[in-house]
Amino acid sequence: MSNASRLQELNQRLEEIKQQQLSLDLTRGKPATAQLDLCNGLDGALQGDYRCADGTDSRNYGGGLGIPEAREFAAEYLDAKVSQVMVGGNSSLQLMYQYVVHAYLNGVSGPESAWVNDASNGERIKFLCPAPGYDRHFSVCESLGIEMIPVTMDENGPDMDQVESLLKSDPLIKGIWCVPKYANPNGIVYSDEVVARFARLGKIAGANFRIMWDNAYAEHHLADNPPELANLLALSEAEGTAANAIIIGSTSKITFAGAGISFIASAEENIKNFVAYLGISTIGPDKVNQLRHMRFIKNMDGLRELMQSHRNILQPKFELVLKHLDEGLGDKTVNGKAIGTWTRPQGGYFILFDTQPGLATRVIELCADAGVKLTPAGSTWPYKKDPANTNIRLAPSFPSLEEIDAAMQVFVLCVEIATLEQAA
Ligand SMILES: Cc1ncc(COP(=O)(O)O)c(C=O)c1O
């Protein structure tokens, strides 16, 4: 069949689908209700006993570093020492934002170290942004006027030659965003060599450089024998660069996305300074929530058991998306070129689809017209500019299997239509 008649046939099918007036959404990586239900035991976990392990009354003010049992747990979760860890409120994104503002305005170790001092004569401070990446990291930079420099990634993580050469040539680069395991959105797990090179960046970067190591998906496996991520903080300590490493995590995709607890770890001095900064705006985190989390999850064994239950819900959804991609597009070519490529993540919350160059916007538009909402094109790139216009982030966690099935039929159809339109 010629490209033109195939396009006509597919457009006809799309028109029929439009009659169904679908309203489907594959945008944000939210846990499904069934996942949230796994942790309903949080409600009532305290049974009136508000005392922490050290006797503190969790209901009262104070405890800026977090309650002792939550710090112990977070240390194990983040692979850090208890003294290097602080446990916060319901959002690790908020902790990251607060850390960047603290470094920018107050300084990581006093006013002389504030990044803002370096931005003179109209020059702006900068962050490296391995891309595609997490849109909300980029929003933090954008909101503060921090210039973002995209960095290429391959299956081992960011291109470290590029990272090192940029850092050597520009001391105004003050940070880098990373999602080192099951990265949002491409699912990459950074290789041991990449992590080892990260641990040495503090030696070549300008003053007060920070690696924002957002390990949001550390235990969020979708496969057996999950890959191990090397321990950046321990490697950095060995290199004498622990102050450059800021390790972050949360239970947002473990317990309740909107009411979990968040963690941050780094050199002790960093954490002390950061907690002092936070103390200006709050007289301590929500310790009651920290305590009920610890009573409910108990320990890392409890956490891993819970993550297996999440996997049982998530895995069929990921498999269904992949089935549609494999069967709908797997061996199809247009003018001799594959219609698209996609990731097969071993964990995390996303599948990344790449169209042929220049087509992501059109595919997303076609899907929207047929009632299937996708993350806007470019949103996984700094300034929302995907230079090749190919990335489409698929988030299968929230919709039901039936909804995914319907949405993915539309998606593969629209990808083929857009590709044929361009080839015409
Ligand atoms: C990489 C990454 N970091 C952080 C977050 C948000 O975490 P939290 O709910 O702890 O703010 C997300 C949520 O999608 C994420 O994908």
C-alpha cells in the first residue's frame, strides 16, 4: 500500500475514534488510587502514642533535623550516615527548591559563599541540565533566573566529558540536576564509572558547586535483579568532595504522594547550615507524619515489601504500553526509517518515546484532538525546547488498564499518521 492510501485509511480510523469523544490522560506520573490504598494503614498508625524513640512528643514544635527513627531510616534508604541526614515535610521538590534558594541567596556556608555574589556585571549563574530531564527541576532554575545548559545523555548517564569540560571552562556553573536511577523520563541508571566521575566534579568546578542528586526512584523497580546505583556520597567522601553532593529522596511514590516524608543527605556541615536556614521559616517539620510513617513502614524490609505491591500494580500497565508500541509500531518503517524508538525501563514511572525528528508536537496535537492528553512537547527540556522535537513522555501509572489500552491505540495511530504526513 502506498504511503498516501495508508494515511487516508489511518485518518479515517482516527475520525471514527473521535466520535467516541474520549477523555484520557497519560501526562503526570501520579500513583493510582489502588497504590495509595496500599498505605491507608498510615491513618491511625499512631493509636494515640505520639512519643518518638527518644521520648520527644512529636506533636510539639522543634526537631529541625527530623525525628531520630526517621533519620535512621532515611540514612539506610539514601545510603548515608545518620549524622548526614535530615528528614523534612511532604515534598522533596520543596527541599530541593529551598536548598537552591539557600545556596543562591544565603550561601551554603555563610554570606560570602552565596551564588548571587558571583553573578556580577549582568552575568548569570548557571546549572547543567542533563536532558531530557524532570521538568520541575528546570522550573526551579527558570524561576530564579539561573541559566540552564542542556547536557547530552546516553545509556550510562550524562556525557561526562561534556560535563567536565563545561565545568572547567566556567566557574559560574554552580550546579547540576540528576535523577540517577530510573531517570525521569528516560529510565536510565547511571553507570558506576559515571558516578565515580561525579564524585570528582567538586575538584574541577567553581566554588560552592552542588550536585542535586534526586534519587526519587531508588527502590521503584519494575524488574527482578534490579540494577545497583553506586553510592555518590560515600565516593565523594573518599574524594574529599562530600560537600558537593546533595542526595535527595522521598516517600511520595511509596506511601502518599501528597503526604509523604522527604529526605536530604550531604556532608554534616551542609545539613547543619541548611537546617539553620530552614529554621527561619519553620519551627520544625511535621514530626507526627514522620512518626506515623515509621510505625507503618517500620524498616527497609517493610519498604521493599510495599514496593513489591506497587510493582504488582504498575508492571501490567507498563507492559500494556510496551505491547501497544511493539505491536503497533515495532516493525513499521516509513521511507525505510523506523517510525519511533522507545525505552524499556527497569523501574521508575515513565516510558520515553522518540518520534522521527520534528514530530513530537504534531503527534501530541493529533492525540489531543482525539481526546488523549500527553505531556506537552518539549516539557522534558530546559526552557521547554526539545531541539529535535522528538521526545514524548508517557506516564502509565495513574490511568486504569482499560484507559491505557484505549489511549495507546490512539497514540500509535497518531504516531504513524504524523510520520506519514511528514514523509508525504
Ligand atoms: C525525579 C523526581 N523528583 C521529585 C519528584 C517529586 O517528589 P516529591 O513529591 O517528593 O516532591 C518527582 C515527581 O514526579 C520526580 O519525578
